[in-house]
Amino acid sequence: MKRFLIPLVVFGLLVAVLAAGLRHDPRRLPSALIGKPAPAFDLPRLDASNQTMSSDALRGQVWILNVWASWCEACRDEHPVLMNFAAGGAAPVYGLNYRDERAPALQWLETAGDPYVTSFVDRDGRTGIDYGVYGVPETFVIDRAGVVRYRQAGPLTRASLDGVIVPLVGKLQKESAHD
């Protein structure tokens, strides 16, 4: 009897562990950066490869960093939502063009519209790695002091913008205005 009971208990434990894993949303991956300074960068601009821009130039404003690539299907899905958000002017949106080729990236923005104040080129993916990017798209909310306040893995949706990002941006802008 015990000979059959041990495998049954082991199987039951394995099923319980797997069931617990299925309840976790893969887009809610924790970020070690929340509440910490955003990684510094000095990257070429996509629209003007002979010019660079650093993260230091963005200090003093609440801003959004959207990690994207022209080859990314999920980025294409989120693009209309991102265009609407950028047009609303709640916060400037900067792009991090991740492991992409310049020509297709520029062509994509020309065809689909460009929601970004500017996009930075992360050709080798090192800046994305510094930000803990698991895949594209990912979006970060960064406060005036350069601290990462929120990260969303996966495409932005109207619900994620209205439910989390827009209220957070508004709160950060009010906090900063009173300092």
C-alpha cells in the first residue's frame, strides 16, 4: 500500500505546484528597478544617428519609456493605443528601439505613425538588459528624479493606461509640482 501512496503524494504535490504557476500572469513579472534610479544611457537617436541623447537630459520631467521593435508583432498591436496616449499629452513618450535595424524601424514609424518624442537606438540590447527587459514591448514610467515607478511587460492596453499609467503619471506630476 505504501508503495503506491508515495508516488501518488509526489504526483499530487507536482500538480499543486504546476497549478499555482498557472495562476501567475506572465505580464506581471516583478522588476527589481521599481523605486530605484533608472539605468543611465547615452544612445544614438533613431531619427538622427549622428546625435545622441542621454537619460540625464530627461531628468526633471515625468516620462514614459516604451521598448519596441519593428519586428515585434505585439508592438504593432499596442501601437494605436500608444499613439492615442501620446496625442493626449499626459507625459512625453520616448522609445527604446530594441535590437532592431534602423531602416525597418524608421519605415515602421513612417507608416504607422510616430508616438515618440524621439527613439533611442539600442542595437545590441545592452540598455534593454540594464532595464531588465524580458521582451518587447515593455513600458516604464519614470519620475522627475529619474526613478522607475512602474513597469509593464507586454503591450499597453486602454485598460492598463486608464487604470494604472495615467493615474500614476498624474500623481507623480502633482507630487513634483509641490516639491
